[in-house]
Amino acid sequence: MAQHDIVSPLPGTFYRRSSPDAAPYVEVGTSVDNGAVIGLVEVMKQFSDVETSVAGRITEILIDDGEPVDAGQVVMRLEA
């Protein structure tokens, strides 16, 4: 199986959940489809989805909820 990086499309703050009281979109071991939302990046109160580009299983989460990210920074890895 191949390892794929999921990267942030924008610089900003990465969120693993849709709201503070919601469950995270994914955890390590979660199976996802191509185009699945795995998090959000907030820039100046604008939220953008972070999506997968392939189907697979999440193997690593590299950025915690509420941490800053740069454009192109790897936030998660999945095995396809």
C-alpha cells in the first residue's frame, strides 16, 4: 500500500472538528473516501475544508486541533 500526505491548502489555524463540542472528523485508523473532509483551515474567520485526494486509512495525525499551519504543510498521512 502507498502512503499519501494530506496537506493544508492555506496558511491559518487547523481544526480537526467542525465545532468545539463536535467529534473529530477522523482519528488514526479511520477509513476515508476520496474527497472526504478531514479538517478545516481558518483564515480571518473564513473556513476551508481540508480533503483527501485518495481513498484509504488514516495512519498519522501530525497537527493537533487549533494549531497553526502553513500552506503545503502535511497535516495527516493515509495509506491507500
